[in-house]
Amino acid sequence: MKYKILVFLFVVSYTLHAQKVRKYSNEFLNIGVDAAAMGMSNSVVASTQNVNSVYWNPSGLMNLQDKQVALMHASYFANIAQYDYAAFAMPVDEKSAVGISIIRFGVDDIMNTTELIDQNGNINYDKISLFSTADYAFSVSYARKTPIEGLNWGVNAKVIRRVIGKFANSWGFGFDLGAQYALPSGWKFGIMARDITTTYNMWTINKKEFEKISNAIPGQNTELPETTEITLPKLQLGVARKFNFSSDFSMLSEVGLQMEFAQTQALVSSENFSLYPSLGLEFAYTDMVFVRGGLGGFQHVEQLDGTEKVGFQPNIGVGFHYKGIQVDYALTDIGDQSVALYSNVFSLKIDLGIFSK
């Protein structure tokens, strides 16, 4: 329980004391979804072609043959934080498809001890209450074919809801735009522009509850925080190709590149943009058993002695598909090579058409 208190203090200080125009918000939306994609280090922008395209690239929904649902769960911070995702998608006709999804990243049952000690210094444990801090993302996706053979496009409209107990809450709105182009030779190209309109979060602060935090630590948290933050656009590119070695064995490979329009600790970074390369591989046997691997998250990481080294995110994963049901698992943060949050990810994908046969 004490670790949840630490997480709470971090969230409150990080969120409530954000600058008026903070360039890094809604970071939970950068984690990703689907254990199959995470096993490939999120290198799926060009190759995604199922219900999980609602997150990775909505244009991929045009490859759906029937209705699909997807579920995912992962635990963070030694099971303190829970990350959950659910999605549904379906083709509308030969030229369009739609999908919806919800993501929740939250810490539950946090102890609120702001009223534990009264003005006379007396401790009253009955004054301890529990609350949750959670981030939600709701999205609606639409995909459509173009008159150009092999070219599809898609768009996401998303609503962001962030809640820190009764201390503060916010609403945010944004759009993503994606496209995929498949050549007859088998090469696939993808592009995904996230938060293309710049996603804004507007916070509402409970002044009464904020004063309790201010009084909890004398001399600290005395100024009321600003209430606006933005999420800058990001651009993701991908090139993919599936190689068939025989009637039973195949390999899907994709090279990805993410561009952020700000200076970060990325492997390649300037004042105006930063680049994060990634690589993912998926080996399949009869499209039933899958083994995956990937490298991503390359960035400069400062060490305790002040030096820097290149950190990266190695991932592996496995999957099993049978009669429209696919179960996937991804193991990340192998060898502690990066500062990634997650380690074990499980997901499920179901083709609803199996129930009508």
C-alpha cells in the first residue's frame, strides 16, 4: 500500500503542477496495445490488418473479413498499476470499415491521508479514504478504400478522460490519421499521424482538495496549478514484407520509424524533431503458431556517473491462433536495457464469425 501512496504523490505533483502548455501529456497512449504488436516492438504500422488497427493505423481495418473483438491486460509497477484495452471492429461494406476502442491505465485503492492528522496533531485513522487515479481513452475509427488500388486511409476521433480522485479531472479531444499502401509484389507501406490537430487536455482542479495537499507539506504546493496541456503530433512510418519459405513457414518483417516534433533523448535528435527506429519480426507455422521478436525504443540514457549509453527495448513474444481465436503473449524489458514500464502483456483476439458457422 505504501507504494501506491508514492505513485499517488508522483501523479499529483507531475499532473497538477504541469506548466500551462506542457508538451508531453497523455503518455499512457504511447504504450501501445496488443501483445502481438508489442512482441514486434510496435513495428506494425504498415502490416496491421485486424481489429487492433483502431490503435496502430485505422486504415488497416479495410483488411477485416468479419467482426472482431480484442482484449488486453498488462500490469505495471509491480502490479500496482493496471493497463487494460478492449476494441471492436467490423467491415461496413467493400469500401469501408468501422471500429471502437477503450483504454484504461489506472492505480486503484490509493490511501488519501491528507486528513489523517488534525490541527492539534492527533491521528485519526478513520479519516483515511481510498480513491483511484486513472486515464481513459475512447476512440471511434473509420477506414475507407481509395480509387487507387492498394491504397486505404483511416481516421480516429478520440476523447481523453483523466481523473485523480476528487482532486482533479480533465477532458481532452484529438484526431489521428493513417494510410496504408500495398504493392502487388507484397511490400506494404504505412503512415500514422497521431494527434494531428494537437490534442488538448483541459483540467478542472478541486481547490478545496488542493488546499489539503498544500497544507500537508508546509511551504510546498502553494500555487494553484495551470489547467491546460497539449499533446504534440507524432508521425509513425513503416515498411513491411511477408516472406513465404514454404507452404507452412513464413516470416513477417517490418521496419518502423517514429518522429516526434520536439527534442528528446532519442537516438537521433535535434531542436525540431527526434527519430526512434524499430524493427519487428514474426515467424509463423501454418499461420497457427507464432514466434516474435523486436528491437525499439533506442535512446540516450544518462547513467548515475553522468555518462550516457544507448538504451533500447528488446521484446519477444509468442502466439497461437485456432479457428478464429488468437491468444498472444509478449515479454518486454529483457535484460533491463531500457526504462520501459511494462514487462508481461497478454491479449486475446476473436473473429466473431466463428459463432455464426
